Amino acid sequence: MRPGGSMLGHVLRHLLLIAGLVIMLAPFVWMVSTSLKPPNEIFSTKLSLLPNTWAAAENYTKAFTKVPLLRYLLNGVIVTGGIFLLQLMVSLPAAYALAKLRFRGRDILFTMVLIGLMIPAQAPAIPRYVMLYEAGLLDSYAALILPFVFSAFGIFLMRQFFKTVPDDLMHAARIDGLGEFEILWRIMLPLAMPAMLAFGVISIVSHWNDFFWPLIVIQTGDLATPPLGTLFFRNEEAGSDFGPLMAGTVVITAPLVLLFLAAQRRFIEGVTLSGMKG
Amino acid sequence: MTTQYIQDATPAERRAAQALVSPAWLMFVVLLAGPTLAVFVLSLTDWQLGAPTMNFIGLGNYAQLFTDRVFWKSFGNTAVYCLVVVPGSVFLGLGLALLIEGATFGRAFYRAAYFLPVTSTLIAMAVVWEFLLHPSVGLINVVLEQIGIQGGDWLKNPGRALFTLAGIGIWQSAGLNMVLFMAGLKSIPADLYEAAEIDGAASAWERFRCVTWPMLGPATLFVTVVSGIRSFQVFDTVEVLTKGGPNKSTEVLLYTMYTEAFNFFRTGYGAAITVVFLVVVLALTLLQVKAGEKRTHYG
């Protein structure tokens, strides 16, 4: 595509895009706006973006005291961080071997990775739940983290990346007397940073936002991830005290939105790459 | 041929490789392959979680499933949801991609802004939508009232609730389709447009009809299938906003699976629903692979 067209065309184009934006962003804008208002203004049918009397302090204080919002966010960091770290520990060595080494079973493993890419996360849910139940691990961080340690997407992405690294680099390292583990650790790992970041974006976004699995395995409020915590908060409020509730959703959505705004390009590239793989 | 490259490797290389892939093999078997195969086995049993006995009942669960009105309702609702969300979000995504890529300034801004709903935590935004859709104080009905329309109840009206959820689905996924289309648009060579112009395609519409649309065909197929797979997995908004109601009007496949397996602990029956779900997703995925292959021919 190339830019072009008449002056009128340009104006119409931007008018249309801005009108669309108003609709797309309305939920975010109204969420923030409501989180600043006192109840009488929330229940008024007179529309206004900014409150007459500011109630931000009350709403946010109430949100933080009613439910452990910071705890939810911390849980989100622990769970997504734990998942990503373990995924890397499993994926990186396997991806390197699949890309660069010759060994028995290589083709089978790669086929399994490709099959793994096709299986939606909800398919193995019931047996995973039974396994955690038998192991007495339900309602724990382990239940939130362990099922996702194997990432077909992570192995696939890293393997594709390692394929692009020239073989000469490894040959030189081997002549210098480095073993395969050292080559992976000291040469490949630093090179793989961009691919790891792309994988990190996808892994963290999808597990931070995941709701299905935490809903199934977590009962204790203190272990709730941000989405599950949001639901606990909503149920607590019985959907009537909108000011604090919207303040809570602002706090819950803020980390990913800020991360996205800070690293848009990488986000969009990463997500495009995966077709938003769960 | 396949073993030749293995023989070329030194024993040290082979040993190191086996050590490097062993964690991945172990995790694959324990966490993915084992559980996925176990779903098929469980679907042939009458097991309920915690029950001491388990009997093989053959295809009994499937027989029950196919005579269960709730299951068919659920399957139908999921299909309707997809049939609304897929065209809605694909056309919206395409329109946005064309409008934004053709703009002379502000492209990065528009792209980021329209993409925002894709990365935001859907559960939190569902709670916001619940407030926006509130029958008396929600923004949507208040705005509608100012132009003289009675909005009514969006989530408790059985004829409307599923479409309300589909609207949220379109809102959430249009930005993703937009960036996928942008990637497709970038791969169309600029000289094709020049050639079309020389051949007399003067208007923007002509250029779209003769160049953009045919060249984008494979990408469109790919985006459509990806959207189909995603919307077939609808669950979050149903659980938060309607719980399958009112009157089962928003009961969808994953939600039925969730309630059977994890609320009623009818494990075998839930597994059978999972198998149906998995079969549909895999069929769509194979379509995606085919679409992906075509796409690379053009890309």
C-alpha cells in the first residue's frame, strides 16, 4: 500500500479512524473516569468525563483495602515469571539441539513440537487437574505454574532462531575446546536475547491474562492471579459499588497496558508472530 | 538417509544432544501428550473425580452427548458466536489495516490504539463492559437514551445476550486481525499498484479490487481461520457476564465442558465434550496450516 489520495480523502480517513477510536477506547476512558467519581455522579445520567467532586482517593483506597489487589499483582508476577523461566530452561537446550546437533530421535521430537503447537490449552485440562489432585497440589503456585512448563511454541520459536546462527560459530567454539553446554550457555544464550524477548512477550501476556486455568485450580483468595482476583472483587462488590470496582480494574489492567505502551513494536511483532497462540 | 547424519555425529555430540532434549521430552510426555491422550481414554469411562470405581462404557458418553439438548444448544451457540465474531472482526481488521496503512501520518499511533484491547486483561475489561452495559446507569444506554432509543437489557435478554458477548469479542480481537492484515499488506509489491494504474485502475476502489484484494486472499483465509479458532474458544466473557444464561442462551462449548468437569465433576462426560472441542479446533488448525502454506507462496 502507498499513501495517496485527495485532501478530502485524507480528512475523511482520519475522521473515520478517530470515530472508530472513540468507540474502541471508550471502555478504557470510562473505566478511568468512573474510578475518579463519587457514587452520586456515577449514578447520574449526565455524562461527564471528569468528576465535579473528586473521589479518586476514596475509590482507590477502598479498592486496595477491600481485596488484596497488590497481592493479586504479585501473584501475577510470580506465576508468569515462574512459567517463563521454567519454559526457557526446558525450551532453550531442546531448541539448540534440534537446530544444531545430530542425534537419534531429532525428527520425532520436532514433529511432536509441531503437533504440540496445534493443541489448545484447554484440551489437557481435565487430566492435568486429576494429576494435581492426586499429588495434593491443587490450590497452590505449583498448580498455576507446572502445567505450562512445556511450551511447544517456545521450542519452535527458539529453534527457528538458532537455525539462523552460522555453524562456523560453533565449530570455532568446539576447536577452542568448549562442550555443547558451554556453547549453549556462553555463545548461543547472549545471541538469542531478541528471540527470548519475543517469546517472553507472548508467554507473559497469555499467562497473565489466562483465566480458565486459575479459575479451575485456585480456591484461596490469596493465590488469585489478576484476572481471578478481578472476579473475586466483582463478586464481593455484588456489582453495585462501581467507583472502587473500576479503580480495581484500572489497577489490574495497568501493568500490561503500560508494558504494551513502553514496548509496542515488540508486542505487536510478537503477537503477530504467534497468531496469539495460547 | 535419515540415519546418515546421526552417524556423522561424534558420540559426544549425540550424548550431549540427548541430555539437552531430555527435559523437553519428559515434560512433553507428562504435561502434554499424556494428558491429551488421557482425555480420550477418560471420555470412554463413567468416572467421576474422587469416585473409587471407573467403568469403561465405550461410546456411552458420546451417545448421551448427542441426545443432550444442552450440548446441542451449546454447540449451536458456539457456532453462532463464531459466525458473528469472525466476519465482524475480520472485516473490521481489514478495514482498519487499509485505512491506517494508507494514512500519511499517525500510523503508529492508530495501530497502537486499536491494538490496545488485544493485550488488555479481558476479565478486567469484561467487568468494565458489565458496567457499560448496565441497563439504567451504563454508558451505552445513557448515550442511546439521549438520542431517544431505549437500550433495554443487554445481558439478561435471551435473544440478545449472545450477540452482546459477540460484540465484546469483536471489540477485543479486531486489533489482532488488523496487525495480521498489515503484515499481509506489506508483502504486496508496490510496482503492482503502478502497473494497475497504467492499466487504467484510476480510483482507490479499482486498485483495491484489482490488486489488494486478490493479493490479500491467502492472508484473509489465514486471518479468518485464526479468528475462528480463537472465537471457538470463547469462555471468559461467558463465565464473568452471563454464566451461560439467561435460559442457556449463552451456553458455549468450553463453558459446558467447564461446568460438567469442574462443577459437577462428571469427569468422563466432561472429557467427551473436550474431545469434541479438540476435534473441531484441530480441524480448523489443519485449515490454518494449509492457509499458512499458501500464504508463504505469496509472501
